[in-house]
Amino acid sequence: MTETLTVDYIIVGAGSAGCVLANRLSADPTSKVLVLEAGGDDRPTKNPGQFFSNLMIHVPVGYSQTLKDPKVNWLYATEPDPGTGGRVHIWPRGKVLGGSSSINGLIYIRGQHADYDGWRQLGCEGWGWDDVRPYFLRAEHQERGAGEHHAVGGPLNVSDVTQTHEVSDAVVEACVEAGIPRTDDVNGAEQEGVTYYQLTVRNGQRCSAAVAYLHTAMKRANLRVETDALSTRVIFEGKKAVGVEYLQNGERKVARARREVILCGGAINSPQLLQLSGVGPGGLLADHGIDVVADLPGVGGNLQDHYVIAMTWRLKPHVVSVN
């Protein structure tokens, strides 16, 4: 094991949160920041084995490939689900700079305002819609222009769908006829309704968190980004996190943090790393021979997600009138 470097901040994971934090923290030239990403670089490469995967990241329709590509996707699998006949479902998670924002369907939607207010009412101070709204605006460059619910000048480009389709138009009209209100902005004052999505696309290419926040920041001398670096354990001194142990090119390495260790591995990898480091349900950790640093039953529990169910239909020619 080789102790390689000491920095102020260690960020584990270069996904959506990790890219933003890397940019913001390294904006202070007196702070040294290290980002550890288990996946590879998302930028164009001459490596034939990686060329196609990286190309598909940046081409908007390429998500049909990235969502099943093990080079850029962890492709986690669920346990057999009794609610769907005991089937196992693939759970895509990004394994590349930009994380899941580099492999997803590029849809930009902020979530229901009432959900944020519900979290605040449950005791999560600072998470109400009025609290988080300024941060959405700060991040956004909306091609429609600025307004009450949108802003320009942020790093994350948001655009409208540029190519509509007569079948999609017909579906929208059918929804309106069925009583669903028509809207032109799923991120506006009222989100109920039917319309086309908005996308994180700029000049015809994906605007991932890596594109929006990380690539330019990587030019800073005080930011170091290590790819193919799988974090295996947070190092604790008592209850204080002081570093991270990781594997890179078959070598076990250690990085130390003078100020903070920040986990940005997402909903799956962050609790997993905490448990491997001794933070989680004490009984579960003991069963796996992991020394307990903090017995926290909630770590790794209570996760909720949703299925994406695709229905494909073959249509006869001219089935939709364009008159």
C-alpha cells in the first residue's frame, strides 16, 4: 500500500454532485481537491475499445447504448422482485466522468414542488421548494431565456426538443382530449400537464455534469481527477474521516484529507462505501466481518426508485393524419 498524496478535500465519485463540488471547491486556489472516479474519462479517446462508448455519451440518441454498456455503466441488478413475477431488473448507474448524467436520457426535470415542501415539513430544513429553487436557477442556462422559473448564464444548458414527431403530437392531443391540461413547460409554475420534455443538450450534444462543471475546472492546478480509481474504504480515526483507500491499476493507494472526505457515489455506491467502512447497521456489518465505526441502521435502507416501462407499437403507414 502506497500513501500517494494529501489534499484538503477528497471527493469520491465524479457524478452529478461530484462534478459540481469539484468545480466549486477548486474555485478557491488555496484549496487542493482530489476527485476519485471508479470509471474512465468521458472525453473523446483514441483507444479503440473505449471510442464507441465515449462517442455514444455525447450523441443524444446514444443513451440507447450507454444504458446497457458495461464500459460506462455499473449495470447493477436487483434481487428477484415478487411484484413483477420474480424477475431481476437492471439498475443503470454511470461509471464514467459525469456519472449517470453521462448515460441517462438527458431529460431535465426538477421534480414536484410539493415533494420538496414535504421534505421540509418532515424536518429537512433548507429543502423546501423556496429554498432549493435559487440553486436550480443558478445552475441553469435556459435557451428559452430568463423568467420567473428559469435563468440564463448557468453552466448547465437546457433546451427544448428540436425534432417533434406526428405520433407524439397525436398523443399530446389525445391526452388533452382526455382532460389532461396542456402545458408548455414541465419546469414551470404548474407541472401537471402534457408536453414535450426539456433536455440537457447544447449544440446538439449532451451537456452532462462533466461537460457543464468538470472539464473546464480540470485545467486548474489545484484540482486532481483520478479515473479508474475504485474507492474501497473511508479511513477513520475514531469517528473522524481522514482519508480514502482506493484501487487503481491493481495498486492499493491511500489519500489523506486535511479538511473533508465527501462521498458523491450516488444512491447506491455512497451507502455501500459507508458500510464497507464500518458505518451502517451494526449487525449486518458484523455478519460480514467489518469493524463497526458507527451503528447507523438507516445507511443502505429506505431506498425508493421507479420502474421505466417501455411499450413499443408498430404502426401502419399513414396511421396518423398530418392534415
